Amino acid sequence: MAFERTYGEIPGYPPGSTFKNRDELADSQVHRPNQAGICGGKDGAESIVVSGGYVDDEDYGTEIVYTGQGGNDPATKRQIADQQLTRGNLGLARSQIDGNPVRVIRGAGGDPKYSPKAGLRYDGLFRVVDHWHDTGKDGFQIWRYRLVALESADPPPAGTLGATGPAARTEATIQRLVRSTAVANKVKRLHEHKCQVCGIQLATPAGPYAEAAHIRALGKPHNGPDVASNVLCLCPNDHLLFDTGAIYIEADGTVRQAGTAAELGKLRLIHGHSVDWAQLAYHREHHQP
């Protein structure tokens, strides 16, 4: 039977609401399945449960690196088969593209630092900011998703050119990534705001527009550096395609379409902006089967 998904809060159940068991949680509609960790399908994902069911999960409080569903032995919590980008896994990827929030529920089996001692607890809305495939601890292919709490919005511009390590963090009420707009603006100026994939320069009444795309994503678990060599100047369309793995760049600079491997041209390079090819290899490794 078809139903309409509910994204966002469920009236009567604010963050911090607790539930004795999965049946009580399902009755509340905060997370409707009695067993599955993801409530979602190809149209998007409404909610997830983080309860220690997958050995590759990582919980940092306001950031979660979540393992997709499938291929898991519930008795041992070990991965015994590869995961596919279907069902709830596809739903979480769709939620990233559509920007729909995801309700996060933590169970007693999760990281004790952030999980309830018993039962389950609704911990608020998160957004999916990245997804990729990886080889898990048990040697099988898994899908991974980075979610951040909605109150962990991107911070005001800060930072400087030239940092070489993972993007800096600053301690406020919560821990946030500090992205350097100086890096992004420098790369876009060097390319005259022309996309390095398609060559388009978008004209607006306020001037040309382009976006700075990090090749190796910032934040856990990628910890990419916020430096010019880890940034591409892309149009919004190609930025989305690159971030989701729909296009990728070969070692010789050939831009290809995922799935078909169709050649879309060469990455446009200019003097003064060196691209880190090792980061492009990392992108291919984590976004191509």
C-alpha cells in the first residue's frame, strides 16, 4: 500500500523523546519499521536507527558515519555480503540530493557516549551530506553516509590559504568544520568562474557564478584538506554529479559518466591551479564500483 512519507518532526515527539522498545517507537511513527534500521525507499529516507548493529558505524554526536542496510548477520553483527544501492540505501542517497531531513534515533546498543542506557531515544533531525561505497572492516562492500545535525549548519566564512591537514575545527556550542572561503574564491577566480568539466560560465546580474567542489570531502571519515589542490571549480550541475559519483575523473584527466563510462571530455586545467591527482584517485575509489 502506497503512503506519503513524513520528513521532519513528528508532532508530540520532540528531540529527547524516549521509547521502551521498537514496537513503541513504531507506534509513534518517529521510525515506523519494527526491525529495519532505515525507514525509506527509492524516493527518500525519513529516519534511521543507530544502535550498534553494524561494526562500521561511527558516532561523533553531531556527526554520524552510518552504514547502509544489507549483508549483515544480526546474530554476530558482522558483514557477510556486499551491500547494494537499493531500498533504504538508495533512500538515504536520495535524501542527500533532495535535501530532506532525516530523523535519527539512537538505541542502547550504540556508542555509549551518545546512546541511551536502555531503550531508544529520538535525537533530532540530521541531513545527509555525503554518501560513498567502501570496503568495510569485514572485507565486504558497504555503503556509507555522513549525516550532520541540522544545528550543525555550515559556519560563517573562516580560515586561510595554505593549510595542509584536515579542515580545522572550532569549538562553539558544537564542533563544526571551518571551511575557507578564501580557498574557494581563489580557485573560482583563477578559472574565471568557468566549470572545469563543461566549460560553462553562469552569468547573473551580480556577476559570474560557479561552485567550489572539494574532491576529497571535508569532515569525518574522509578528512580532506581545505586547500586549492583539493578543490575544483564546477557549475552547480557538475558539482552535484561529481559529489554523488555520477561523474568521475580518470588519472589522465578524462571525465567519464558513471555506469556507462562514456567520455565527457577532459578536465580543464589552467596555470596557477594544481589539482591533486591523488585526491581524484580517492574520489574514484570511493564513488565507483
